Amino acid sequence: MAKTPVIKTVNLCKYYQMGKTTVRANQKINMEIYSGEFIIIFGPSGCGKSTLLSLLAGLDEPTSGEIIIRGEKLNNLNSTQLAKYRRTKVGMVFQQYNLVKTMTASENVALPLAFDGKPKRFRSQRALSCLEMVGLADQKDHTPAELSGGQQQKVAIARAWVAVPWIVLADEPTGNLDSKSSDDIIHLLKNLNKKSKRTVILVSHNPEYIKYADRVIYLKDGVVAKATGKTKRVSREKKPKSDLELLEIEPKIKRALKRAGFKSAEDLLKVRIADLAKIRGIDDIEAAKIQKEATKLLEKEGKLVSTAESFGEGEEASNIPSGDNLQKEDNLPNSDNLPGKDSTTPEDESLDKKDEDINNEV
Ligand code: ADP
Ligand code: MG
């Protein structure tokens, strides 16, 4: 199974109409960026780097084309979902730091959490740990005016990390800094990327940074001129072998169970014997044997779960084959006992369910 990109763009275009002239800031940009990558978008001033970042951040709408975040089209999100995406899935670092001048470092870092209704104690603890992460815990009560440029940018990086985003977008973050502070910032971003496995997309026109990137996407006049480096797309996730394979039952019965939508031994214990026996090619005796074998296997693995009788409301039903599927494949009558469809997720949570595989540290 190939990995799902964190970000994929398909023929992404952004045009600006300036009187009679059309400025093609981004033209047919196709890219796939994978979890944990450190990507540099490189190109001269005016080639469309900032435009691309604001599209990826959901701050601006494309003229045409798609942005797909972990398999979900950004265009399909409603305004509440989009706001949540910007607040919790994307961390941004800008050239001008964009800190609130009247707030302390700690308050600036905690700000994205305030919009998300997190309790104050949690916000300040999380802000402090992010300030520690960038080496500025001692400066937590300083306002931006009391910090150097490099320190202000570190506060902005801590702020970008505070909501545990999927993607950190940094637009020329060293543009206002001397070379020592610039190196510090790039090393910090690189280290945080490595440690937290968060995807970082850095926009720059400085060729010295290229060596830090896993991949470089070169933009020229709004188009991808070339891309270098090896994408993580080639690394494939090892598909876990289903424990259905391990059951001591005939292969043709296994095939029938798979066709009916069962994916694991655990699933087999979540329906009644009578329902298993409704599947084409399986009778009552075979159905009883299937459940006996599944029980044996799960006991052996120490993961015996509740049976159909105790499978009640509120149980996690996400990996269970749907009753619809059983009916379609095997012409079964509707049964209350067959596992139902996945419980629906609230709309604005739709991106959240993809959080499972994300490392929540840092
Ligand atoms: P970069 O970040 O690589 O310097 P930008 O993305 O800022 O480039 O700009 C790409 C092109 O789009 C430039 O020609 C710029 O003038 C134009 N552009 C950017 N933003 C706007 C805007 N809001 N209105 C009109 N033209 C814009
Ligand atoms: Mg720019």
C-alpha cells in the first residue's frame, strides 16, 4: 500500500488579474509531499513561492486545480473546517515574524491554542514546552521588543509548532536575519523536523540551504522547473498480514469471508453464527467452526474481544464490515445484528480522524 501524501497538488493554478494583464503566479503545479519530509521550494523573487504557500495554508483560493491534504480536498471543506485546518493542521513562519508586540513570548506562542478553546493552564504549559524546544524558556515573559530578530523568529517557530500541526510552512524565515542567526533558524527547523517528524516546507532563494532538504522543488515563473531528491513515495508501508489468513479453515471459506467484508478474526466474533451462515458457501456447522477457530486464534494472541451478544452501542465500529456490503455480496436479509456502517464523524472533525498515525510529540 503506497503512502498517502500529506499534501498533493493537482494542476494547481493561481492567476492575478492586473488590469488587462494576467499574472500567472502559479501554473499547473503538481507535487506530492510526504509525512516527515523537509522540502525546500526554491526560486528567485517573484517566481510564485509565497503564492504557493498561501494556497497550501488555505489562506488563499486557487484559480483552478486541487490541493489534497491527507486524501481530503481542501476545496471540499466548509468555512468552519477550513478555519480549523488553518488553526490546527498548519503552522506558519513568516519573514517578519508576525508576533503581537503587546504580548509576551509565552502569550504569542499560546495564541493559536486560545482560538481553539483550550484551557489556560494547558495553553501556558504547552507554550512553555515549545519555548523550551527552541531554547527560549528563560525569555518567556519578554515582549518582542525585548528579543533579538533571531529570538523573535524562534518564538514564531514555537508558535507554529504549538498546535501539533501536520505541516509547517516557513516563508523566507531568515530573510531579515544576519547569517549567524539564519543558520541557527535553519538548523532549528531541520532538527525539529527530524525530532517531531512533522513535514516542513521551507521557501527560500538561498542556495546554501539546499543541502538540508530531503527534496527541492525549483520554481521558475510560476511553474515547477525541476524537482530533485528522492521522494519518500518509494518507501512502502508494510501491509500487516490479516489474521484471517492464520485461521485454520478452508481457503474457499476464507475467500467467502473476505468477500463479505470481514477483515480480521476479531470481526468474525462480532456477528452471530446465524449471520455467518447466511454467507454463500457457509452453513451453520462451518459458521460455528469459524467462530471457534477465531476464538482460539485470538486467545492464543491474547486479544479475545466481546462477542456479538455484547457488541453494543458506543463500541468502535470503524473496522467492521458494513451490513450493506454483506447484503450486496451475498443477498442477505437485513439483520440488526450485522455490524453497521462507520459511525459518522462530525463534519468539522473530518480531518481529525487522520491524526491517528501522527506522532503527537513536540
Ligand atoms: P515569490 O514569493 O516567489 O517572491 P510571489 O508568490 O510573491 O513570489 O509572487 C508571484 C507573482 O505574483 C509576482 O509576479 C507577484 O507580483 C504576483 N503577485 C503576488 N501576489 C499578488 C497579488 N495579491 N496581486 C497581484 N499580483 C500578485
Ligand atoms: Mg515571497
